[in-house]
Amino acid sequence: MKVGICGLGTVGSGTFNLILKNNSEIERRIGNQICVAQVGCRRDHPDCDLSDVHVTRDVFDVVRNPDIDIVIEVIGGIDVARALVLEAISNNKHVVTANKALIAEHGQEIMVAASEKGVQVKFEAAVAGGIPIVKAIREGMAANKVEWIIGIINGTSNYILSKMTESGGSLSFVDVLKDAQELGYAEADPTFDVEGIDAAHKLTILSSIAFGAPLRFDAIFTEGITQITSDDIDYAGELGFVIKHLGIARNQGDTIAMRVHPCLVAADHMLAQVKGVMNAVVVGGDAAGPTMYYGAGAGSLPTASAIISDVVDIVRSSGANIVENLGFEKSALISKKVVMVGEVVSRAYLRLIVSDQPGVMARISTILSQHKISIESLIQKNARAGYADVVIITNAILEETLDIAVRKLSTMDDVKNDVKRIRIADFFNV
Amino acid sequence: MKVGICGLGTVGSGTFNLILKNNSEIERRIGNQICVAQVGCRRDHPDCDLSDVHVTRDVFDVVRNPDIDIVIEVIGGIDVARALVLEAISNNKHVVTANKALIAEHGQEIMVAASEKGVQVKFEAAVAGGIPIVKAIREGMAANKVEWIIGIINGTSNYILSKMTESGGSLSFVDVLKDAQELGYAEADPTFDVEGIDAAHKLTILSSIAFGAPLRFDAIFTEGITQITSDDIDYAGELGFVIKHLGIARNQGDTIAMRVHPCLVAADHMLAQVKGVMNAVVVGGDAAGPTMYYGAGAGSLPTASAIISDVVDIVRSSGANIVENLGFEKSALISKKVVMVGEVVSRAYLRLIVSDQPGVMARISTILSQHKISIESLIQKNARAGYADVVIITNAILEETLDIAVRKLSTMDDVKNDVKRIRIADFFNV
């Protein structure tokens, strides 16, 4: 299957480069490399080496190229994108798009055209970036009547509200918007994001695939975050809530309710923990119960990840390769050297029961320092008469080294227990 | 495609009943109902009406029935299950199983047999119950080199640690285990769960499908939660951590590291919020970044949801129906009545700026009570000289009614602003 990419902005360039970077890993999964046969773009992208690819300045050349099987539409906007996608379909090409506005507003027409031609139109990247939420709902929840969806689906709004919350009242909406624009998290004209329109596009799509109802962008109640002040955030905090911008859809009997607006969320709910530009969607299925999907809602590579997963899906469903039962071609499984737990580096929690005598801590510290283990935190408590609990958080250390130190500590006269060791999950060093 | 179910315990009965309950919703997605042509079980299940289905007492009859296309294996255990699955495969049947021990310990042999026969073996239900984590990794992350996985994948252990944590030191491991056994969250013999073996089975499967490496249950370092005491949980809490039982796998260069053990997790990390019997898995992809998947890790209906999603996948990949681009057959989309936002019932946050005079609160309360709106919480603060901020959390009320009250409040002489209203997300009433 040959792929043509239309558009070489942030998402298009990420897609092009990610295919190059991970093509051998992708080949292990589907038995073939993805071949980018043509790129249509008004200008080259400084991050992309296009020397081996056929480049055309008119994106319509791509959808008219008889060699192309799958068109990736990442030009954005509505009118040209609509014409491009419809022409691709009429030329019997599958389409993968990241364009939420296009699907939300013209999806019906596009799906009818695709259905008539027997081609696929896929749009994982249109909702919540790198999170495979379309697949989770469409396939993972296929046995469920989906009853509701609730999610943080606009990263810009979530970034602004999170920063306002973290600042403790010192930063206003306008302050943080400016900061977000400088960081590239908000557009120069932020209307689509901060007024809730982008979230409404995404909720339109999620509601349709979850409830099996036509796309109804026109039926969504939409309110943005421009009226939320620091005072509101503070008062909500005092009452046990945080303010989030949510998309909410409910499917009940023969009715559907869809709305996008700021919301007070209980501070201990999972959605309250979703911060910065991250997205999360909770899906309420009648059998699975609530399941939540969390990750980066935008960005070049996360969006490219979603686009290519759609391409892989089309390749898998079109070819004979349905029997990679572990997710990789059986001949592509690679036996890897197993790292033993002793070779892992991480921090650790140590707990010692010691006799409550002078110099104990010095003797413990000496053994640790002999093995180049340092103490990040320490608690000492006189738990029982004559004994103390000593709890230590170590620095990140090779587990074998810690094993030796723990054995030495356990044999000290002062130490009354087999020293207890619990590992610490350091999430950037798992 | 005709389905045979082997086993009618908790998961088998849930699967049988869920197919009956949601068959018309499933038909909207795949164009056909799922037909359960045979059930193999040693005894009937009180929750299942088997009057319209062919029941056999020998499960091997099901895999020998030439009418059956897909065998659902939910008898559990290893030896008989292995023989059953291998015979199903050799009879050219697709297999769907919830059996993590079988796949982790004999998956290689089973996948080779399936590959030779060109049939599919699917096991979404084997890991993390209702969460579509196998699909997310295998398909959603197909464009990524998966670098690491970290997850809470044993609900029993998470329930026990959560309850010990919530009790503030008053409940021991043994106390909570007894409680969990009474609630059905732990087996009479809890060894597999509390010693980490069940989690190791699941991590074996996750590592293989994420990293494209053979299943290596033997290579997993495994430690359970039996040594964790209330004191450890308290000390960890003082240091800013909670204790969780985690599965951790890392894929680095030509090495793989896999381990299952208790871990200190920073209290503000998303995984620290995963409580009770819930599961969550974080997947670190090189393009998508970290994505997290959260939901019920066990239970009759969540597990049935995963099993049936696998059946649906097989039907979709085997038939001509690949063109339901919105996740439903185009003729099956149902236009639903749209509920306007005014018809939604929820609590609300109201903020008023009022003149700081006697009787103001009485006048506000009167207007609210005239519309049958009650006050759940209230903050009054003298923000500026002569003025006060009044913040009210209302009870759950029809939004139209609240609109009228808000308009009346806004025209009061005492009230100096257009009363601000922010909705509250009540998660069981979205």
C-alpha cells in the first residue's frame, strides 16, 4: 500500500518523519514498510529530508496519482480539505485525516461517499491526539451500549485553567493565554480553543461513534473559558472543586445531550488530576463501566502516532496479514536479553527497627556511604520503648549494590529486623 | 459467524447474558447479530436462560462442532484449557480467551498453531478486564516503539493496599484480605493475587505485545504485597508517597526488564489515584508519549465486554463489512432527539457581588427558595469595601429553572453583577 501525504506543517512533517524513524518497527507489526510515495505541500519543511520522495506543490496531484492507495489529509481548514478528501474517495483511495472540523461538520457527506466507494475514512488523530480514543470506543467498547462520555478534550483550555489554578490567584486568564501563545500551546487567534469550538468538534465525533447517531455539531451547547476568573478558581478550591473545561455527552433512551462548558469537578476525581495540555476521556459503557483514556492531546508526534495507527489499520484490514496474534508477525518477534532486577537502578524505601542508642544513625550512615548510597529523606520515630523505627529514602542506586548494603545493615547489632526494602517508582526511569 | 462458549462460571455467564442483552447494539456495529450456537458447561448457571441454546456437558463437544466458527474459552485453569484451545485451533476455529495464565505460559505454542492454521487467537480479556489495553498497545500504539509499561494490574492487591491506606493504619493486611474475600474480591486461596503471580502473567502478555518479544513468564521478577504493613503505608505517606503493587517493563536497546512488586508512587501521580479494584496501565511510546488506560480490572460484565469486543473484531476482519466508518453500519445510525442544555439537571456554582448590607442573604435565599433551589454550600467574603462576594453551590436543579432564578437575582438592587453560573460535573448524572 502506497501512502500520499497532503500538507507538511507541524502534523504532516511529524508524520513523514515518524514513518521514516519507526518503519522497521512498523514492518515487524504488519509485514511491510509503509511507503510514502508522494508528498503534496506548498513548501518544504526544514525538519524533513524530502530527497527520496516525489514532492508536488499542488495537493490535488496526490489524490489524482493512481499509485497512491491511502491519502493522509493534514492541510487543515475546511473547504479545500473537503474537496480534497471527496476527490480522494472518488478516486477509490482510503483517507486518513486529523481534521476534526472537517469530520464534525462534513463527516456525514464524506462517510456516505466513502461507503459508496467501499473505502475507509479514518480519523483517530482528530480527537485527543495520541490517545487511541476513537479505536477504544469504536472497537474496544463494541459490546457496550455507551451511556455517556465526559472528557478534557481541549489542551489549550486545560493548560490555561491548570496554570491559573497552580498560580494560586496570581495569574489571570489573559496572563496565561499570553504565556500559552508564547509556548505554542495557543494560536495567535485563540478563539477556536478558548471559546470551546474545538472541543465541540471533538465531542461531535465522539458522540457519533459512541452512540451510533449522526454527527450533530449544530446541536452542541458550547461555552468557553474566557469568563473564568482567578476568584472563581479560588472559591471552587475552597469548596473542594477544581474548574475544568469539559465535553459531556449523554445517551439516554431515544435522546442525546451534548455540551461543552467549564465545570466544577470534585478535587479527588481522576479528571481533576489531568493537568497542562494533557487530555483525558472517560467513557461510560453499560458493561465495561467507566474506562478512562489519558495522554497528550496534541503535538506533532502524538498526532502522527494516531495518523499512522490508522494507516496500519487499513493495511491490516486490506491484506492477508490478520494472523499476527501477538501484534507482531511471528517471524518478527525478537528475543531480547533479560535484565535481572539486580541490574535496575531506582530509589528505595528502607525500614529498620533499631535499638534506641547513641551512635546508631552514624553506624547506619557509614554502611550506606561505604556503598555510595546517599540518604534523600529520613524519618526516625521511637515506636516502642527502647526501639526506634528508622525509615530512609535512598538516592537512585543499582539494586545489587543496595542488596549488599541491606544485608550488612540487617546483621548489625543495633538493627533488630531484616531490613525492609520497597522499591520506588521513578517514572522517567522505569 | 457462530460462537461456542466453553465454561459458564462468572465470566462465561456474563458473556452469554451480555450477548443477549446488547445484540441489537452489536448488530448496528457489525451488520449481524452474534449467534451463540452452543454452550459447553458442567452445569447450568442460575443467571442464564439456556432454553434456546444447544447445551453440552463436555466442553470438547463445542470445539468439535463443525458449525462453530469462534470458540470462547472461559473455563480457566491451564491443562484442560490448553488442550481445548489447541483442538479448537486444529479444527480451524478462531479462539477468544480470558485466560492470562494460559497465554502467559503456553502462548507461544498456541500462537504458532494458530498461525499455521490461519486463525486468530485473541485475549483482550486476559489483561485488565474491561480496559481495551491489548488493542490500545497492539493497534493504537502501532506507530511507536514502546519503551516502557507501568501498571496496576491486580485488582485484589490494589483493593487491599487502598483499604489499608484509607484506614489510616487501623486495618492490617490480614484484616483487609478477609474483608476482600467476603466481598468476592479475593479467592479463598489468595496466593495468585497477593503473591504477584497473576500480575506477572499479565505483565508477560503486555510486554510481548508491546515490545514484540516472545512471552517470557519465567523471566519476570515477582514479589507480592504480603510483607507490606500499616506502618510502611504511614511512613510512605509522611514522605509523600502511596504504596501500590505495580507491574513494570522496560524495553531498552536489545534488553528487556520485567518486574512485579510493591512500589512507592509519588502521591500526586495519576497511578496514586487508582483505588480499590480498579486497574490502570501507562504505556510509554516514543511518539505518543505516555498514555494511560484506566477501568475495572475484573468482574463478570467488564470481562465479558472485552471478550465480545474480540469476537466483534474477528467478525469485522473476516467479513466484507469494513466500511462502517463511524463505527456503525451507515443504515444503523439512529437520529436521536437532542436534549437542550436547559433540560439538564445538575448542581451549579453561583457567584454574586452584593452590597454589604443587612438582609441581603435573606433576600437571595428567598428568591432561590421560590424556585425550589436549595443551598448546599455557601461562602461569603468581604472582598472590597462595601461589597461582598457570595458563592453558592446549589442542589441539583433543572437548568431552565436556575436560569430564571439567576435572571431574577441579577436584577436585585443588592446584586451588583450579572450572576455568574458555572455548572458542576456530577459524574453519576452527566
